[in-house]
Amino acid sequence: MSETETPFDPYNNRRHRDLRNRLSTALVASLLTGDPGPFAAEAVILDRLDPDPAQRRYLADRDEVLARLLNDRAALTGVWDIAIALWNHGLFFEVHEIVEDAWREALGAERDIMQAMIRAAGGQVHRAGGNEKGARRMAARAWPVLEKYLDRLPIANGGELIAGLKSESLILPRLLQRSVKTRDKT
């Protein structure tokens, strides 16, 4: 990025926010179906809207992540697998989107866990936008639920995640998937 180029800022730039939201929906659809078509179709439409350099870079970054994840599609067998992969690529807005869609149908502890993970991811979205207060608020609402259901989390390093959410820095770890065998016991 050159000194004069505007950074991608979906928090203060409506065009950037719209692009983020549309691409997020398309990226999640592509990952859920294993078909790059929804993302590719949206990218073509957005390209016709004459995106600025920051938007082009954002689109290219998302396209690269999608290609990597689709290349390893066999490992992405469900919402949690996809959410963890997105988290580990720093795509917290997309984590929020995919888990929120599943959360609407979930019940009981699974619903609570999903809501806490949505909040954890949402906190990172706030943090990226410079809203530290919002990030801390989301973290403070997420970690007690994650702690309550620690043994039922879809990740193997829930304790590390909780510690990060409780920390002053709010630096969160990469997530480690639980083995299928371990998840089946919960």
C-alpha cells in the first residue's frame, strides 16, 4: 500500500463495509457448498462497481484464503471446522457470519457456545476497527460461557482462548480442533 492509498476501512467507509458484507456472505456460501461459484459470481459483480485499490486488495486476499480452504475442503466437514479455519486465517467477521447462521437453529448448550464464539469473533472485529472498549465488552460476555462449557467446546485449546479473552491484550490464539472422537463424547 502506498502512503497516499486509503486503507480498507469497513468501519468508516460505506463502500468498504458493503463489499465486506457481500463478500463474507459469498465466501461462507462457497465454503459450505465446496463450490467457489458464489464467491466468484459476487467478485465479478463487485469488480464492475469499480473498486478502489484497497477494495481490490481485500477481494484478492479473500479469494486467496478461499482457494486455500477449498483446496483442503475434505477437512471442512461442518460449521465448526469452517469457523475454526476462518478464525485461523484472521477472518473474524466471516466466523461471526457462519456461526451466527448456525446459532439461529441451535438449542441449549450448543446455542450458548455458538453465541459466545460469535462474541469472541465479534470482539476481534471491534478490535480491528480500533474499538477496544467494544472488543473488551464482547470478550467479557464471551469468556464466562466458554468457561462454563469448556469440556464441550469444539476446540482443543479452549483454556487458551479463555485466557486470551480475559487478558488485557485480547490477543487470541489460533484454534485447535478437537478430534472427532473427542467431540463425539460431548
